[in-house]
Amino acid sequence: MGTVTADKISVHGINTEWVGDRDSGKGRVEFPQSGVNVRKDGKQGWGTVAADKTDLNDVATHRAQVKERLALQGGLSVDNVLETQDGPPRLIVHGRLDAEGEVKADGTVTVTGDLTTLGMLRVHGESRLQGKVNAGAHLPVRNGGAWIMHTNDGKVAINGDLRVHGAFRSDS
């Protein structure tokens, strides 16, 4: 085997196991049967692939960094944690957000439209409601585990004292 040195070369194909730089120590591209390996040195350190645009069918990685904006077409599935680190700490969803597990907020949750729950809505701590609260069925108010007031089948039950400041009217 020998070395070919040329200013230009035009071929229809090259069959090789790897391609390296001129001084055989700065990096190489390998072509194993499973795909392509990019090495940053003559050893086993992974290198960087730089491109203006890539078209991939699947990405399997331990960590990804997007420098600007990540636009998804088709959806996003997150098995563990979706986290914002730098920039505005927020997640914007245009459309519908379906959470098949728990949604936990350590701060304030603001809903400017309708909030619909198909199951239980639990609030730990103080809640402030401005406007109307419509309950299609039972609406309990609890202090810890004991109930203070609840609605049930057209009746309001109060467990404890009832204080009324202002007018109180009964139609019965």
C-alpha cells in the first residue's frame, strides 16, 4: 500500500474503513457497519459534527443542547424530566398539553381560560379564586383531613359555625 498525493481528485466512490487528517493525530472519520464515528484525536475521544442542516430519522443521545429555538413538528414525548435552565423559566404550549401523570407546581399556577379536571383537583395551601366557581357535582372544603363545608345533591352542609356578615336570606 502506498500514498497518493494530488491537488484534485475526481472519483465515483471510495471504499475505506476510515479517513484521517494529514498528520495522523488530530482526528478521523470511521465507517463501521453500524454508521459513522467521528473522533477528535487519534484515540477514542468523540469529536464534533458541524453542519448547516441535518435530516435524521431518529436521535439517541444522553444530552442535547439547542442554542436558539427548538421547533417540533409531530410532538414531544418526555419520559422523565423536561427542564428549562437558562433564559425565561417557562414552557409555552400552543395547543393542548396532556399530562398522563401528575402536574406539580412549586410556585403559582395561573389559568387565564377555563380549567377543566376530569378527576380530582387537589390544592395544598391557600387558593384564591376570582370570579365564579362552578361545581358540576360535589364541592368539599376541607381543613386538613376534616371537612368544613361541602355541597351534595343540591344541599350545602356546614360542619362547624356559620358566620354571616351582612344579609342572610332563606326562601324556605
